[in-house]
Amino acid sequence: MSAPANIVDLADVASGTKPVHVICLGLSALDQVWRVDRPFAGGSEKIKAVEYGTLGGGMAANASVAVAKLGASVAFWGRAGNDAAGHEMKSAFTAEGVDVENFRLFPDGRSSVSGVIVDNSGERQIVNFRGLYPETADWLSLEAVARASSVLADPRWVEGAATLFREARSRNIPTVLDGDMADAEVFERLLPLTDHAIFSEPALAAFAGSAEDKSLAALARFGCRVVAVTRGEGGVSWHENGQLHRQAAYAVDVVDTTGAGDVFHGAYALAIGAGLDVRAAMAFSAATAAMKCRHAGGRNGIPEINECLVFMRTKP
């Protein structure tokens, strides 16, 4: 599998000679993870954990960390409560070099948190609290969009995504939508504002009635330049200019796929912001996500750009 010709343009991003700035808007969550050394038994019981940790998560949040680790400038725009979880998430962003000027901690809000129990076979039980905060987006600093090379949003903050995408469209800045599971009215509102819509298979099936490639062409009615679906080890398919295209997945020894889709979206927004064509952007994103899957955790193992370029040149 050879790398597309203009993929080398990303080396200029890594060297700093081609500045790229990405805005990622949407969900930031905090996962509290307990690991136990036996299978779930069910019923009421007290279980001793052998390991505990807290991990930052969320689609757009993970995408922003991916952009930062790849070496580009990035800002995360989102909401949390002015609580312990919100401050922990904000500190984690700052440690990764993510701009958090538009990540607001609301005094009367409550952050999105999940409790996760993982047993010794890898099975998980998850309880999620989505968080409570205002839906309005009139506090966003939209003048900051002027310096963006591309913008990305997930569907968890619809008003924020629509506000960001409208502003980006007015400035001819490409918009990328992470098409994860959401109600149909969410996509009906956001897709007309989207240049590059990249769905997960479950989300495409739920919205379009099928996850088959033919559904991509049907969604062209919304006017997106690109409509795509990621299929894990099945690669990615996309519809562009009336034609269907495919990018194979890169074969790696998979340790953990957590966050791979988020990393794919962050890498894609970076590549489009750097001016790559869609085929090159898809190849780069597939390689970045594959390299992340060799490591446990949603944010571990994300490569630097030059590491990814070497991987693409040497991987068959």
C-alpha cells in the first residue's frame, strides 16, 4: 500500500513551515475505570478492584488531542461543569497543548462522567451521565474561526456545531462532521452545513437505513462534498463527485480500538486543513488510527506526523 503523492505535504506541518490550526467542538467526558480480576457475577455484591484510573474521553475531545499529538495547533470548544471532573478534563487538555479558551466550565453545570467496570475477560459495564449545561452557543468567540484551517464537530452539542459550521462556511473554511450515533433531526440540521461527513457504521445504518455503500450516494442530497463511513478493519468508503472510493485499513497487531474513530476524524481534519486531497487525507487518517490501535487507551499511541509518514512508506 503506497502513500498518496501529496501526503508528503504533511511533513511541512511537522516542521512548522506550513501552519495548520484545527478547531474541534463537542463532547468532553471523564471516564472512571475500575478493573476487576474475575467475571461479572450479577446481583448485589461488593467487588475489589485491582486497578483504578481516570481517563479523558469524548469524540471531539479525543480528536483534538490527536491533532495536538500529530503536531498541529488545535483548540477544543465545549462545555463541562465547574466541578472536579471539569477541572481534570481542562488540565488534561492543557497538558496535551490543546487551547481551551472556549472550553467553558459552567458554575451551575455538571460534567459528563462515566463509571466503567472491566472484568478479566475484557467485558465492560458502563454507566454514563451525559452532563448538564446550557445548549446555547452565543458565548463562543467566533472571531477565532478566522485563523482556523478546518473545523470539526461531533453531534453532541448541536447548537454549538451549527454555530461553528455556519461561521466556518461564511469564511470558506472546510467543515468536518464526526457522524456518530444521533437522532435523525441532528443530522438533518448539520449535514447541510457540512463539507466532509464521516459516519460510523451504526450511525449510518440508523440514519440512512443501511450501512451499505449505496447509502453514501443517497446522502449526497444534503450537499456535502464528501460522505464517508469508517468500517474498522474493513477500511473506509466514501462518495465524492458522484463516485464511490475505498481506502483499505492498515494491518497492525490490534491491542485496543478505543478512540480509533475519534483519532481518524482528528487526523482527517488536520489533513484537510493542510490542503491534502480527500484520498490522501483518508490514507493518512487510516494510518494514524491503525497506529493508535497498537496501544491500550483512547489517547495512547497516537503518532507524530513524521512517524506516521514513515509507517505509510514502509507498511505493505
